[in-house]
Amino acid sequence: MEKNVIQPLIAASISFLIAIRAYRRKSLDLSGALSGFLVMSIHLALGYRYGAMLLVFFFTSSKLTKVGEEKKRRVDADFKEGGQRNWIQVLSNAGIATVLVVIIWKLTGGQDKCLDSKDSTLVTSLLGGIIGHYCCCNGDTWSSELGVLSDAQPRLITTFKVNLASKHYLLLSTIVVAFSAHFLRAHT
């Protein structure tokens, strides 16, 4: 069999197993598992490096969602056991990157391209867009999952006062966590 048949089969198999596991562990609800299967299959089928970026985001964020669940249950009105992300959250975190992956695949004819602005500034820019997208998603998710666990008084940038349950605040710890997420992304 050729690569153009094997890679999509491997992608669908891996995506199916991960979606089932995530659903059973309550990281995703049914709609999240179905949409996760779709975006993960596309990422992996069109390039393993894209799949790796998505999987690093998904596994690290799912793990951090489970950290401090008891405290999160007390302070978060929207708390869901295990996180239980739905299709909206899946597409919010992977939709843009999925579109960029498909565009790169079309532009390169399915060839695996590296960041090389001499070869193609457009493809390099789109690859940077995918990396930047997951940096933002990691930083946002890690900050919100770990920031709520801090005992420090949160501050809103504009008024310096905020309700802890609103999640629209700034803590030094969330800044550190966001930078950690970006550091991980840079080394994926």
C-alpha cells in the first residue's frame, strides 16, 4: 500500500482510540469525541507533525484539567467532572489549525515542508500560524486550569478588582504557566 492510503488509516485508527479513551475518561463529551476524532484524523492524516502538535495540546491540557478538581468544583460555576469538553471547545482549540493544515496540504501537494522562508514564505507563514495557534491555546488553557488554583488575589488589568469565578483576571502564576506552555510548544 502507498503512503497516501496507509497514513490516513493510521490517522483514523489512532484518532478513534484517543477519542474513545477521552470520552471514557470524561475529558470529552460525545460531541467533543466525535469532533475531536475528525480534527485529529485530519491533523495526523496530512502530517504527523501536525498531529503531534494537537496531541501535545490535548494530553497536557486534559491532564491539567484534572489537577485540583475539588477546588475547581467549589469556585467554578461551570465545572464539569473530568473537563468534558464539547464540540464547540474542540473546534475553538483546533478548528483554525485544522483549516491551516488543510491549506498547507493543498499548497504543497501533500509534501511535508519545514519552516523555510526561502522555499515558500506562504507555507512558512501558515506553519507559523499553526504553531502560534497552539501556543495561544496552550497558554490560555494552562493558565485558566492552574490559575484558578492559586490562593493569590486576582487582578483585572483595567480596574485591579475582580470576582475570582469570572476567570477574566491576571495572576503572576498564570503568566508563568502561559510562558511554560509556550516553551513546551517551542520544543515540540
